[in-house]
Amino acid sequence: MASSQSLWSGLRRQPGRRTYFGVLALLLSSHVAGNQEVHPETQYVLSTAWGERFVSASDLPVFESFNKAVNEPNSEVALAMYDDILQRLPTLPEALINFSGLLTARRASGDLARAREALTSAIASAEHTRLKAAALSNLAHLEQKESGLNLAQLAESEALYQRALNEDPDFVDALFNYGTLCDALGRYDDSSALYSRVLAIQPSHTLARLNLANCHFHRGETVKALQLQNGLISMEGTSDAEKLQTLVNMGQVVMLSTCVES
């Protein structure tokens, strides 16, 4: 029994993910800078992956700063850039979301409280469903990680994931992270359904495939688990680390199955 417990603890699941937003648009600042007649409140249409928004000429430099912050490799410099951006445009949801992600990763004194505050502001200010879903999902993930398996906190995280999916039912990060929460609670039927939805939307999602295989194993569906794991190893796009983890899991599935049979 002791050896069985040790093997079970090795069936590692992949953690959830935070959503970050990339460059909003390639803005031709020279057009504005070179046209001295442009009024600061002249409206421009900014096209993004999730729709269009109107932007005043006076705010264009903020969006340019956002694009630079996205491409900044130094996280401390990027944090300072987002801080400056939010001083100038406090309700820019993409900046709030990215800012919160960097704070959560750094985890210095007060960072988690500031991250929560930023995500709460992003939820309130986001007009597009994908942005609101991302902020809700990231806040749910933050609370889930900090819960220490406290059931009350996990219930709050679950409610946030559900709100995110009400905004955007196909938001992959919310589906995947919600699946990891259900895993933590031993609700493998629920997590299996969530990972299956992820794979229906994004078949190349290797972590969802790995976690779904673990769900099958915990539900006693050893053959399905091994089939998924075997396919994951040969699937294009699977990283070396994911292949190694899959091989470890496959070995443990076989060993545990052998122990049960004997």
C-alpha cells in the first residue's frame, strides 16, 4: 500500500496558465506626429484581435507604450512601464491584465493584493467578452493557487471560472484552469469534460491531453489513458519535458495496473 501511494503521488498534473495580451496594433505615430492640425480628441479606430475600439489622438502614445511593454524582456522594467501606462490610462484592461500577471509572478510584498486590484479593475472596465473572460479567469487562477486547498476559496475560484465561461464559453485558459481545480477536488468526471472541451477547440493543447489521460486513469479507464499518452508522445508540438512526463505517467499507469491485477 505504501508503494502504491508513492506512485500515485507521482502522477503530476500540469498547472494552470495566466492569459497575457500581446501587441494591440501597429500604430503609425508618424501620421499623428506629422500632422500638427490633429485635435487631441480626434478619434481613431484601433483594430485588435477581439474587435475595434475608438481611441483619441491624445491616447495613442499610451498604446505605443503598451506595445513596447509587451516586448520588454526585463520583467522589472516591464512592470515600471505598465505602472506608467496605468497612471495615464487607468482603465486599459490589457495593461491591467498583463500588469497583474507580472506582479503575481514576482510575489514581492503587496504584489498579490495589487494583482487582485488590477484584475478587479480589468473586469469592471473590459467591454469585450474575451478581455473580461481573461481577467475573470486570471483572478480565479490566482485565488486557486493561493487557496491551499481551502474549500471556501476554491468555491470562489470556481464561481469566477464559471463567470469567465459565461462571458466566453470557448475561452481555453478558463476551461483548462477550471479543469485543474476540479482535479484538485477529485472531481474527475467534471475535469475530464472540461479538458475534452479544450481539445475540441484546440486539439494541439498538449497539457489538456496529458491531464485528460490522468483523469481516465483515476476513473479506472487505463486503456484510454494509455492511448492518449501514447498519442501525446508522437504528436507534433509536444515538448521534450511533456514527453518525459508522459513516459513517467505511462510507466506509473502500467505499474499500478499490474499491482491492482496481482
